[in-house]
Amino acid sequence: MAEIICVIGNKGGTGKTTLSHMLCQGLGLLGHRSACILTDTSREPLHPEGRRYITADARTRESLTRVVDKLRTLENWIGVIDGGGNRTEMDRKLYALSDIVLLPFRESHEDIRTVIRDLEMFPRAYAVPTQWPTNPWQRENADRTVGRMMRPYSHRILKPVNALSASKLLLHKNVPEQLPTPLANACRAVARQILEVLEIEFQDTMDEPESPVTDMRLGAEDMPLRFSVGARSD
């Protein structure tokens, strides 16, 4: 059956949609078939042309059920459900049908406090720092804040997704035929982390050079909450 990944969280503006599309694009670059599933009623569906994944409109309860049921019949597919902000009950429903949950958050104290509440609410979820600063001083400050406020959850925090202006290209209704190499590398880095957590093998199908800075494949000693039998039903 397909794996279902939900990108949710109570706070809006944390980059749920951007992360969903980056993850799907990265999965395609690593040789996996995926679908980015829209549930946020405040957004319009995006065309699949030019992407390495398909898109699905599931903004109603009925359409979400159809899409998920269809995915569950497909082998070696991954469905990424893009949730909306400030929808606690919907988040609970998405959590119930997911294999893994991602909670993006930005560097503000408000985001961090919100993601801590979500981590407590959803024990099968991982926090993902998004739009993370690349300026060394700002990055050090952001990392220090996370280390201080989220220490009890350090095993459930994935490596940051750096701020990258080109990521907005994935949110255009039609994407360019050729995406910038830094964006492709960032998408692959995001996908690698999730595939590692899910213990799914992958093969890079692209020939763009990979920068050591964006190579975020996790070693066994750094793996957060590796899945074991029955872990996904917690």
C-alpha cells in the first residue's frame, strides 16, 4: 500500500504547502512516485505539468476519502497531504489516516510554542524547521533557541529546510520546465530525511551535482524515532 504523509500544524504561515511540494518533487528526483494532495480550502489546485509528481484536489471530505482510498490500493506510491492552518479537528482526522506526520515551524517563539503543543498532541509527528535562516549569526541564534525550548523533543526534530526563494516556483500554477539546481538539491534533501525515517530505499535519478552542504542523509546515530513494528499505530 501507499505510504501517507500528512503535513499539518495549528499555526498558519509555517510553510506547509511549500514543504509538501518540495517533498513530492524530491521524492520524484529520488525515483519515487508521489501525489501532493490539497486539502486547504483557501488554496487553488496546481497543475501537474512540469512536476515530478501528480497533484490531487481533496478539498472536500468525500474527495479526500476517494484519493486516500485510491492511493492505498497502489504499491510503491507516497501520498503527501497538505493540510491547512488553524484546523485542529481536521488535523486530528489527517493524523489518524497517516503513516507519518510533519509539523513545519519557523524560528519565532510563537511558532516554537505552537509546534511543541502539536508534538504533544500528535505523538507520531516530527517537527521540521522551515524557512530556516542561512546567515550564520541568525542560524546560530535560531538553533540555540530551538535547543533551549525544544530539548525534550530533540529526537523528533528533523534537520532544517533552509530559506530558499526559488521554492516559490513550486507553488506557481505552472512550474518552469527546468527548476534551479539549488532547489532540486533542497527538495532531494527533504525527501531523503523522510525516506530514511520511513526506512524506504531510494535512488537518485538526476545528474545535478549535490552540494555537501545540502546532503542531509541521516546516519544511524542521528535517526530520530526509527520506526519499529507497530510504531505507526501509536
